[in-house]
Amino acid sequence: MKNKLSRFAVPYVVWMAIFVVAPIVIMVIYAFQDAAGGFTLGNFVKMGGYGEVFVRSFKLAIIATIICLLVGYPVSYWMSREKASFQRVAMVLIMLPMWMNFLLRTYSWMTILENNGLLNQFFQKIGLISLYNNLTGSDLAYFPMMNTQGAVVLGMVYNYLPFMILPIYSVIVKLDYSLLEAARDLGANSVTVFRKVILPLSLPGVLSGITMVFVPSVSTFAISQMLGGGTEMLLGDLIERQFLGGAYNPQLGAAISLVMMIIVVVCMLVMNRFGEGEEQAVML
Amino acid sequence: MKRQQPNGFFNRFLMALVALFLYAPIFILIIFSFNAGTSSSVWKGFSLHWYGQLFHNQIIMRSVYITLLVSLLATVIATIAGTFAAIGFYAMRRRRRDALMAVNNIPMMNADIVTGVSLALLFVVFFNGWSSFAGWVNSWQSAVVLPEKLSMGFGTLLIAHVMFNIPYVILSVGPKLRQMDRNLVDAAQDLGCTWMQAFWKVIIPEIKPGIVSGALTAFTMSIDDFIISYFTAGSSTSTLAMTIYGMTKKRVSPEINAISTLLFVTVLLLLAIVNIREASMERQGERRRTAAAVPGFTRTSDGKMPVWMRVVAGAVGCGLLAVLIISGRSANARPVVNVCSWGEYIDEELITEFEETTGIHVNYQTAESNEALYSLIAMGGADFDVIVPSDYMIARLIEEDRLAELDYDNIPNFQLIGEQFTHLSYDPENKYTVPYTWGSLGIIYNETMVDEPITSWDAMFDPKYAGQVLMINNSRDALAAALLDLGYDINTTDEAQLTEAFQLLKDAKDNGVYQAFVMDQVFQKMEGGNAAIAMYYAGDYLTMLENNEDLRYVVPEEGSNWFVDAMCVLKTSQHKREAEAWINFIASTESNLANMDYIWYASPNAEALEQYPDYYLELYEEELDEELYNIMALPDEERERCTLYINLPPETLALYNDLWNRLGV
């Protein structure tokens, strides 16, 4: 019976070979080709010139991930302490924006952050801008918020915050309450309980949250183009530009994708290994 | 976690702040969907105008249809395939299963852009292989004619969606299988079930919850996906996310707000229904548990929907089906022509008129820039028939043998084109092109935001205007501005000169001169007074002037570029006859007059160019300002200050690409 059933997987194994493995193999081949199809390492050499883009992408993605964690962790924690009905509504409220397309929500930020946008209009109305001008002696008509790195990070945090909250929440809410009671009985105050019990036990959620925020942040191109105005190029932009944008060079694009993929996978492996170590330490 | 002390006021306040952060942008979108004006940040009064417009917007409705269709199909296929695969994996030996699961997890772990790009490369490689295979098959036999040209489209989009959906189905079905009692199947067979019956009557019911939740996840992922679709859908298929992305690169119309509102309300309703149902089920379950208090017995009787829930679910299903049918109506098999042009570059009534007179359906798409158009064509993602590139790009396409020679017998209106616009350097024998418009590149500035009139390209690099300048987002025009400012030829191939021009741009960028790099977003930014200076095209300046009277245009004293955009047909076109019909229609004097009036770009049609001031007088009952006419149709002595781009040798093009990439750094 069992062996017969395992045949069910054959079509999917073939499918995976064609549509999961083969594309990556082709990408690797492309990365080592020049425009004429000959072997070259030139694409990787050229990439040296884009070191800054790598640094900027990882920097912004890390900042966004940290902010998501700092905001998302307490929110998940507090949510888990509310009544069940409150939790249900809160979960729906956090999921709901995810079901709207993220481009729509990012576009909305464009209208808010624009130099003549809603936020600047608001600041003008309440006199914040003239107050600032008086205080600093500057002559600003608006606060420039659009097309900055800050705006890009804001876009990432806004779009990916639910990806941080959901996994952390789902781990915390399943924590065994008797563990906390036991800790208190043994004399731990609430800070110690949090540090020694809740935090280590919620670590798997934190790790999967970090992955779910970091990977899309580091590879995004829509957010940086919409909120960064093309002045803050990220890895995603650089890759997109080689395939469908203004500087056609799929070989270079494949090479950059490959390097990005490897860096991300290595980061994830290291982090998960580190996480596992922590878990084991806790168990001991 | 239960039985904790409740949150204090402060904590709840912070949670409310996070909720506000998540919802403020959505509410702003919704509020402005009822705005009477076109602006997305200035309130002009209440109106439902944009909702009406939305249902007439074929592009949006069609992309809604594509999105729903691809998501539904991909969900169904992925759910079935994923369930079978999960069962197969379950029956395997552990080591083999773990190895296969690792492969299965790749699409989930990888960044979307890597998945999208690698799939696109696979399709490109396959299409290239296919076309040589088909060519070879067709060459030695004629019984079966294989299509030689394949391109990305709905099929590839569907494959991509199925590909990234299956892992989610496997992930939610797998655990249910492992929870299942392994002896159940044996027991069923012992009791006389055939192998098939055991499968359908035992395994499937046992793992049903996993299948359902897998299908839901898959559907959600499909609906929300943008990046993978963007790389695999090709040019003629566009999901809603892709349409929105395209729109944010142009003038954004409040129809976007209207569609977001409708989406939001739909999702809100669905979630509310699901949650009320779950809550009531939970309550019932609790009641039963306390009342009956027979452990293990409650399992059999839960999970029945109340009647009204089924009615609602049925209604939602029917509604979805109706939307599919209504919006799919336009997708029947009429003769088609796929046109790719630039944003805000045609009087859209011409499309309707052409469709009505000829019965040929026009699939009208836009590309962002010549370079982006080239990328689309070179990647094999485009199945365009007619494209409207500029002079230098036409030369490149001709050189690379990508254009088809036109049959000018089918395009009698070509005779009407002024002779100064035919047989130009990019197509000296005029075998491939029919000019569409011409004009100049210059600087647009807001009079109220600069101290003195702008006369020189210096303004584009002057730190004085830091944060106020919009640089054009394509390598050729941006480097041309720098080359002109330095006093070099815009067609130079000298690496030192180009590097110097690049350095000028780079320094200006590092000094914060550029607010953004834009193409068609320039309309909204300049009209809204969000930037002081931009470089763009004369015709588009005149469109902006209609919405903001403070704007001025200048062809700088160092000279500039003048360009011709011409219609040509791609060699891969499957609709050459329809394409030529379209070109002939657009080249007519009437079409040129309508277009000129609508997009403010000068026509190459000699009659139209001459008649336009009278046409304007008749239409608006006022004289056309001669100054405006001269900006649109540059007088000959002005035009002589400007140069046409010519195509550059491959090494220089590679240098352009490299410099352009590095500018972003």
C-alpha cells in the first residue's frame, strides 16, 4: 500500500525538477555567461562596483526588521494577554491589510508623504513648519519625507509588520501558563519570567518573523521605486533593471540574483543554527 | 496564554497606535475614492464619479478578471497536485522524503524576485529552444505547422502561480497525514475496500481540513503576488497588481482608490462572515461540551454551516462567477492588434473609433522608456505587433533584425507624412517606419519656484536647486543633458567624455540635487508643485500647462535633442495585416489632428501640422497661442539647434548601461 501511494509523488517530482530546480540551474549558467554565451567571470567582477547597493539593501532591510521586531513583539505579547474575543478581532485587523494588495497600500503612503502631501499640509495647518523655521532659522516650505531612505524603511515596516506579529503571536499564545506560574512560584519577578521563560520560548516565532520580514525587504523593488523615487537603489531595483528595466543585461542580473540568494540563505542558516543553539541551551 | 492580568491603559494605547498606523493609509485611500477632483491629496467634494469610471476602465476590469482567473485556476490545480504529492511524500522513506521536502521548500524560502527571474529565464530558454525546434520541424515537413514564436502570457503566469502555490498546500496537508492513524487504511482494506475506495473514503476525509486550509493559503498567495507575476506574465497579460504598479509609474487616477475600496470592503465582509461563523461554532461547541459532557462525542456533530451562511457563501460564489463572466466578455476571439506605446500618448477615442470601423480589437499597452521597451522585447516577454520607439532605438532594432519591413501599399496615408520626417538617419530607405510624432527635449520649470528664468542645462546639476529637480529616468536622455551641459556631442562614443558626463550626474545626485528619477510620474509631481525643475518632452509640457499655469518650457541655449517616434512592426508579429491597418489609421490627417489636440505632440503629417491652428480655432473658438504652437512644433531654425540621437555601437551601449547602473549606487 505505502509503496503504491508513493507513486503519487512522481508527477510532482518531475514538476519540481522542471520548474524549481531547472530555473535555478539556468540562472547559475546565465550568471557565468557573457552576452555572446561564452564563459566569463566578468559579471561577478562588475558586481564589485555595486557593493554600495548590497550594503544599502542589507542596511535598510536590517533596520526595517529591527523596527518590526521592536514594534511587533510587544504588540503580540500584549495581544496574547487580552480576552479571546479581543484577540480574534485583533487578528482579523492585522490580517486584513495583507489581503489588500501591498502596492495599493504603498501608493497611499505616496500621497501622504509627498512634499505637498497630506502630512505636510497637516503640518502647515497646525503651524509646525513655521515653528520649525523659527526655531532653526531655516526656510522650509515642507519637510522632505518622500524619496528618502526613511520613506523606504517606512514602506517596508508598514508592509511586513504583520509578518512579524503573526508568527510571534501564534507562539506566545500557545505558551503553557503553568510554566509561568512555576517560575513565579520559584521566586522570579515578572522581568525575570519574561527574560528567562517567555522570551526563550517565543524564539522560534521571532526567528520565523525575522525571516518573513527580512527576505522580502532585502529584495523589494516596488517599495523603493515608489517611496524612494529611484534615488535609493536597492538590490531588487538593480535586478529588475537588468531584466525588464532600463539597462538590459540578464547575465549580470542572474549573477546578482545568485549572489543575493546565497547571502540570504547563508544568513538564514546561521541564524537558525544560532536559534537552535539557544533552544537547546534553554532545554538544558 | 490565559489568566494573565489585563493590559494597562498605556499598552492598549500603543496597540491602538499600531492599528492606526496600519489603517490610516487605507482609510485615506477610501476617503479619496469619493473625491470629486482628480488629486489624491486635495479634497474637492463628494462624488461617486470614479466608481462609474472604474467599470468603464477596460484595463482595470480585465486585470481583475485575469487576477481572479489565474488565482482560482492555480488554486485548484495546486490543491489537487499538492494533495497527491503530499500523499506520495508521506508514503516515502524518511531520508528520500526529507531531501524532496528540502527542494519543495525552495520557492518558499527564496526571495520572490529570484523565483520570478529564474522562471523567466527558464521560459526564455525554452522558447528559444522551441523556436529552433519548430523551425526545423517545419522545414522538412508541411503536414503539421508548428508555431515558431511563443511568448510569455497567461500560460506562463499560471505555471508560475501553480509552482509557488503547491509548496503551501503540501505544507498544510503533510501534518494532517502524519496525524492520521496508519492502520486506518489497512483496516479499510481488511473490511473489503478496494485500494481506490480506501483512498477516497478514508484518506481524503481524514486530511480534508489540511486541504481546505492549503487551498485558502494558495489563493491568498496568488491574489497578493506581484513580483513573480511581474516577471512571468509577459506584456499582454496583466494582473491587478501589475496594472496598479504600471499606473503608479504614470499619472495615478482615483480609479485606483475606487478599486481599493471595493477590494477592502469585499475582504472585510468575507472575513467578518468567516469569523462570526467560527465564533458561533465555538460557542455552540462550548455549550455542547458543558451540556452533553460526553468526551469524544462532540467531534462528530460540529462543522455544519447554518443555512443562512450557506446562502451567503453561495451568493458570494455566484457574484465571483458573474464578475468573471462579465469581465471576461471582452476576451473573445476577434482579430487583434497588440500596440505598445508610451503613457498619455494617444487620444483614447481613436482606439474606440478604430475598433468600431474595422472590428479589430486593440490591445493597447504602454512601456516606460525606450530602454525598458527594448528589455521587454529582448527578454521575449513581449508579443507586441506595433511599437512606437524613438529614432535611436529604431536604429538599434533594425540593426538587430527585430523589425519587419512594411508593405506601404497597405499604408496609403504614408504619403501624407512631411518629407522632413521620412528617410531619416535611423531608417534611411524608409522600409520599416511610419512617423508618429516628433518634438524636442527640454527643461520644464515652475516659475514661482525658481529665482530667474532657466536657460541652460546647468539648472539640472545646480546644487542651488537641491531636492527640487526631477531627473529623467532613462540613460540616453539623462546622459545627453550632462553631455550638452559639458559642450559635447550627444552622440559621442568617447569614453572619457561619457565618464565625465556621468561624473557630473553622479556629483549632482550625491549633492542631493535630484528629488527623484522619474518618467511619467513627472506629470503629477510638476502639476502638483512638488518639484521645481524637470527635464521632459515638449508635448508633455503642454499637457502639464493645462493643469498648472506656472510652468514654463525652454530648449536650453546649449542645444538639445529632437526626436521622432515612429510606428514599426516587430518581426515576430502574428498580426501584420491588422498592424498595418492600425498604422494607416493613425497616420491619417484626422487621427493626427485629434492626437495632436489631445497629447500636444507635433504631428509629422504635413496637412495636420498646417491645419492644426484652424482646427483649434474651430474646436475651442479661440486662437491658438502661437508661442504654444512653436513649442509643440519647433520652427525649423530652432530645430537646427537640436540633434537627433543615432544608435550607438554595442561597446558604448554597454558603457551606458554600466554608467546608468552605477548612477543608482
